[in-house]
Amino acid sequence: MPITPTDKIWMNGELVDWDKAQVHVLTHGLHYGSGVFEGIRAYETADGPAVFRLTEHIERLFNSAKILGMQIPYTVDELIAATKETVRATGLSSCYIRPIAYLGYGEMGLNTLPCSVDVSIACWPWGAYLGDDAVAKGVRLKTSSWTRHDHNTMPPAAKTTGNYVNSSLAKVEAIKAGYDEAVMLAPNGLVAECSGENIFVVRQGKLITPPLAAGALEGITQSTVLTIAHDLGYEAVIDNLARTDLYIADESFVCGTAAEVSSVNSVDDREIPCPGPMTTAIAETYHRAVRREVDKYRSWCETAV
Ligand code: PPE
């Protein structure tokens, strides 16, 4: 998806012009995938742009860094403030936000201990990740021939740049085969997630989404959806799913910051009723919650002005 340039990018404590936000070709992260990142959205509200669950996203960035043994040279509060400053500097009322911490220029080789850590935060307008009619029409999923890496290979709990080679292989394979998105299975065959979203199914009136232990990222949208589902009176649990649970689901949807809540209309050409009633109710509440329109979820929306 193309990027629309904005005015400023935050780099190591300063706002620099978009075109000046550059790195050296020998930057460690470029060679070894040694970076951690986040994807966050700010939504337009009556009180200006509000960043959805900003604190949780920045905390997850620090957890990803901790798993890698990377020392981010800022505090959580400093990067929360820097994110808001970047949103303000671009003047956008809604946007996608991409903080990244990566090993910088100056060291080569696999011993990362001496490497410096650089941090930047960019934002730009980004539309519907899986297409404009993803909620109404649903997306077509295909089980990937690529396996989600396991916890002792590339830890899925950390949102590291290098991990996304696995996701890209799966995504491109699915698109080339005529599908919208890939379902990724863990090495033991259980459903993990999609290339860039968590997955939910409805079976026998219950919403189910796979756990971190099955290779899923602990998605902030996944956690938001679980809360919304409980509050709407649905039974919603984190539990293992077999591939065939997807085939015979009463409803299914994928969710993530970029994709929001997008219904699924088929998996491996097995049709799933779409959009189902639970998916529709959850998507509708989610879209109001992120815009600060639901009182009980207002604290999730962290205003940037
Ligand atoms: N799993 C994966 C693999 C993943 O990349 C995401 C986010 C999620 C689950 C959902 O996490 P959360 O955003 O916290 O609900 N994927 C990001 C897009 C990846 C991309 O750069 O493209 C996102 O939604 O921002």
C-alpha cells in the first residue's frame, strides 16, 4: 500500500523533514532484521486526533525490545509523548503511526551487544488495510504453505522486523493465488493467526481466538474485541483452533490495528456466512469505540492535542 508523505518524522528525539528521515545503508537493522516496531492508529474525534490504546502499544514495543535484549534509550512515557508530538506535527486528524526501534549504524556482525539503538516515529494517512468493502463483503483466506515460526526460532511474541519475512512470504503466496489474506498454522498444525491480523471464529455461539502459545501476536485489537464481546454479552475465549474449525465456523473475522475488524467469507474456498451478526455488532462497536463515541471505552482514546 503506498505511503503518502507528511511533514515531519520523529528521529532520535527530533522532528526532521520527511525527506531527511534517512538511514545509512550499513544500518544493522537493514541487514539482520534487528528492529522492533508498532502499528497504531489515531482517529478523528471531537477533541482532535486520539491515539487508540497508545500506552499499550508503546508498552508492547518495550516488551518486544526486552525479548530481543535491546535497550531502547527512552522511557515509555517519552515515546508516548513523542508519538503525540509527531501526530501534532503532521496536522493529520487521523493517521496510521509507525514507531520503530532498530539497531543502528556503526557495528556489523551478529553480536548485537555493542550496537546502538535508534528510534523513529512516522505517521501517514492509511486507508482500509484489506480493502474498503472488507467488513461488508468479507475477505477470502487461504491456509499458507508457510508455517508460523515457533517460539524457539523467531519468537512470535516480539513484533520484530525480521519476523515479518515469514508474514510476507505467506501474504504474497495468498495474493498470487487469488486470495486476500493467509492463515498461518503453527508447527504443530494449530491455527496461529493471519499474516498481519489475529483471527476469530464463532462456533456454537462462542467466539474463539488462538493464544500466543499457538504463535499469535497478543494483538491489542484482539484484546479490544474480547472486551467488547464480553460487554455485548457474548462468550469469548482465547483457545486453540484446528484448521477445520475455520471451515465449519458460523462466522469468522480477522482483526488488527491496520485491518480493524474485517469479516471472513471463506477459508480455503469453504464458505462462511458473512457478515454474521456477532461480527457486525463487534465491528460496529469497535468503529465507534476508536472514535471515542462509546463512554465506557473513552480511556482507550489518548488525545494528542
Ligand atoms: N498479528 C500480526 C502478525 C500482526 O502483524 C498484527 C498487526 C496483529 C496480529 C494485530 O495486532 P494489533 O494491531 O495489536 O491488534 N499488524 C499490523 C500491520 C502489519 C503491517 O505492517 O502490514 C497492524 O495492524 O498495524
